Amino acid sequence: MLKTIVVMLLAITAGTIGDILLTKGMREIGDLSAMNLRGIINASLQALTSPKLILGTTMLAVFFFLWLAVLSWEDLSIALPMQALNYVLVAILAKYLLHEQVSPLRWTGIILVCIGVMLITSSSTSEERQNKANIEVPQTDSTHGG
């Protein structure tokens, strides 16, 4: 379980940094919905050469490959809720790096999500302990010839 937590924290961090960089990069390029076709094409060309967008995409690729590693050994019902910890990191970084407003209601929701993640992951570790304790040792049958 410790391996899962460490790799998921690395993945979440990489994914969050990727999302922040993509947001900063796209805000520099401009609002695509307000552009005509020529503007969208120019913005697309800018995006292909933007260091923030390139690094952001790279960080999301790192997240993806770490996520694949976790899925190779952990139950999805445990791993997926751990991704919700991304909400905490996104809110903190969005507040301080993107200067977004994060309302008290949003912080409350994030805290509730974190409590849910803790409940899910703690139920996993207690289930693992219980399963290890319940492993039966094969017993010899003394009733048949011996």
C-alpha cells in the first residue's frame, strides 16, 4: 500500500503541475472561443511551441505512465479515489499561482472528498490485514488411512 501511496502522490503532483502549466499557457495564448478560424490556427501553432504547454503536456504524460503502473498492481476501487487528492493540490496551486478565488464552500467540499479518500484507503488496509489473518493453513486429515 505504501508503494501505491508514494507513486500516486508523484502522479497527482505531476498531473496537477501539468494542468497548472496548461492553464497558464492557454491564458497567455487567449480565449479560443472568441477567435475566428484564422485565430484558432495561429493559436494552435503558438501552442505547439509554447514552453508552458510543452512542459504541461509532458507532466501529464508522466502522470499517465505512473497511473498505468499503479493500475498494474492496485485495485481500481482503491486507486481511483486516491486521484481525488488532486483537488487539494489544484485548489492550492490555482489560488497561489493562477490567483483564482477558492471559496470556503469549495474548501469544505475538498475536505469532504479527502475524508472519503481516507475512509476508502483505510478500509483497504484493514481488509488486507484481515485477509492476511484469515489465511488458513492446510490441515492434514487424520481420518483417512494413516
